[in-house]
Amino acid sequence: MKIKFLTHYCAVFVLLFTATTAFSQSPPGAPSVPDTLNCNFTLDSQSNICDEEFTQSTDQVYLDSFEPVVFNVYFWEFRLADGNLDPNATPMDFEKESLDVVAALNIFYNPYNVYFKYYGINTIEDNTLYGLYNGIFNYINNYPTPSEVIVPNSFNIYVSASINYGTAPNSNPKVVISRGKFKGQEYDTLHEVGHALGLLHTHEFYTGTITGEECEHVTRDSQNSEYNANVAGDRVTDTAASSPLVQESLGFDDVDSECNYIGTGKDCDDVNQYQIFPNDVHNVMGYTYYNCKDRITVGQAIRMREAIEIDCNDKLTPAIRTDGFASLYEPYKGDYFEVGPQPAIPPLYQPGFSYNFISCDCLATNDCPLPLPYLDTGFTYNEQIGTFIHKEETNYGIITHPNHTAIRIMELEELQPWRCYDNNNRKPNGGTIIKFNDNVLNTNVTITAQDSVSINNENLINNLEPGLYNIIEQFEDGDTEEQLIIKENN
Ligand SMILES: [Zn+2]
């Protein structure tokens, strides 16, 4: 049995108190770094893109009607055969950078009901692959032991050491990104994942000559005989016909440092001047400055959701979790304490979600020494008490499931929290009671040390005079747990 004793006032304090550390980091994209991403995505006439199966809709209501999907995402670091990197390779903590990308993927794609479950990291030690530029996917697809280079039920993100580019096949959950683009520039990985989810560049076929296909025309009037936005370019009608706006190697520099379009280009018919809007300059699927990239349009999001449903190459469906949201309520690392010594690593949950860990009480007589399964409702909970972790929290070590709480993942918009963890096998061996004599949090306090008998006394709270207290429990392994309570009249 756990004692329920926090009042509303106190709970608000607890939530504010734990949330203050969450907002210290600026979101990705803050520095004004020119995008030199050389995205090797090409769509040739042989590519199977199922053009005729897309609706080209730009209807937000339709977009909102798509059911949630959860993709596994697994990360591979290319290394030399001896396990090392070359001296010029960008140094990084690979797990940390992978988790940064998981967070960015979720923050960016969750609004479209697309979720990513961090599924792990590994290395591929292979001298040929390490130095490869073209043909990486071919090499991987023909690897003698596929399990050493592909996780079949997952997105596979390959982080290449020696080259500076990104690439992805169309509608196929494989992405290559170079180390320099993987580290700290999450929008480049979002771009490649966009390709893997069926999105083309906003400027695709802008010359009109790559495959003999007609370039996308400027007009957005579907009655105009020149109109082809629905079948040309990126096949999305709410992105403008456009050239690559910023791409040094191609001679384009049509965006200023404030993300304004300053170009004067015309479409490939050389008649109509481009009409470029903020959605184009800021588009993740365009070539633009890194700090400008922050969105896709409704039309692109619908194309992405339809691409997942159509699954033109039969590659995306296997990477979708069949257990859906349940996987997001599982730690990616660490262990729950059940009984005995404290595990070395606590259960860690992936970043990129806002978590509310809500006070809970298991209905079972001996409580729940391990969390209840997802969808098991055998517990009560109090929404006023808990710990909040913001989706942009960057101290990943604190994203853990506290004892006596259930988990609510805010982005999933589920009505009740899940997985009550209510373990009472761990008893404090001492502690402290701090009484706030003025019933506010100031320094006028009375401190009383507690031994193992008194701190474990079932009537500890009942025996207190009314007032505001901080009860600190001290555990054998050095851990402490604090609970702020307002004791009212019994
Ligand atoms: Zn690209």
C-alpha cells in the first residue's frame, strides 16, 4: 500500500519544479549554417513510385484521418575493418547522436501520426563500405550475411564516415547520411527519411530534362492549360514549382540569411517567373539553408501518409510495429528494480516525447513490483501528482520511469496513463523530515532525523501535525527520494 497524500497545491509545485530543466536547449536549426547537403536522391523513369495511386489532396481533415503508425528505427555506424575510424572522421557519441535523431524524427513527424521507436545501434566494420560513395545500397543488399547489415523489421539509418552527403531510395526505409550531417544537423536526416517515406524534392525535375519529363509549371490554376502541378515535379500541388534554391555546386543562391526568396528564376519553359512562398523556402524537402528548414506542407504530409499505405515497393510495411503504441511504453535500455540490488542503469525512455509520469497505486494486494502490461487498467492514478519531462529534454539520463507512477505520453493523446510501476520492495534505512514552519517553502524549518524504524512507520504521516513537509527517504545504496506533502487535519 502506498500512502496518497499530496494536495493540489503541492502537485502543481512538483510539476513546475521538475519541468524547469526541460527548456534550456534551443531546438535544432538555430545556427545559420548554409546547407551543403548533397542529396543523392534520384528518381529515374524506372523508379516504381505508383504515381496514379496518390490523390494529390491538400485537405487537412483527410490528413488527420490517417491512423497512427510506429516505425522501428535502427542505426548503423560505418567503421574500418579494425573497428576504428579514420583520423578525419567527425568524432561523436553515436548512441547520443542516434537518440538526437530519434527525438527530431518524432518531434517533426508526430503531427502526422507517424512515430519512431528507437530500436538500437550497431557498427558495420568493412573497409569497402567505409569508402563507398555510389552503390552503398547495392553493396548492403548483396551482403553475404544480411543480418550483419540490415534489420529487416526496421528503418535502417547508415551513418557513413568518409563522405559528405545523404541519400535514400524512394518508399524504402533505408537512409545513408554522412557523419558530419548526422551530428547536430537533424534536419538532413529528416530530409532523407522524407524520401524514404515517398517524398520527392520540391524542385524535382526542375530542368525538365533529367528523364525527359516535363518540368513543373508555375501556374496553380487547375483550369490553365499549362497546369501540371499534380503530375510533375514533386507531384504535390501546395509546393511551388521551384529550382534548387540554395545549392552552391549547382550555382543557386536564391535565399538570403533570413530565409527570404531573392531569386529571379523562371521555370524550364523560360516564360513564367517562379512564385516562391515561405512554405517553399522553409521546406525540408527543398535545398535551402539549414536554419530555414522546419516544415512540410499538408500536401506533402498526405503524400507521405498515402505512400505508407500504398507501400509501392513493399518495403515500408515490414518496418511498422504490429504492436503499435505498446512499444513506445517500453524502455530502450536499462532495467526495472524488482527486488535485491538496484540495477546499474534505470529504465530509460526515448527522447522526443513529452512524458507525464503520474502517481499510481496498483490494485493488486502485493502491488506491482514490475510495471503492468500496456492496456492493463488494474490501478488507480492521480493526475495532479507527477513528474513531467518535456519532449526537448536533452539530458537523456533523466528520462526514466519513477517508482509509483504510470506513464502518459502526451503526443499519443491517450486518455489514461499506462504501465503502473508500484514497487514496495525497497525500504529506506533512514531519512529526514523537514517541516516548513510558516507553511511556505522558505528557510524557517525544523529538521528531524529518522531512523529505519521511524521512516518505515505506517503511521508516519498520520502522526504529523498539520503543515507543509518535505519527507526525505534515504536508501542503502545512497539514493534518496523526496516527497513534498501538505498534511491536513486527520
Ligand atoms: Zn534529397
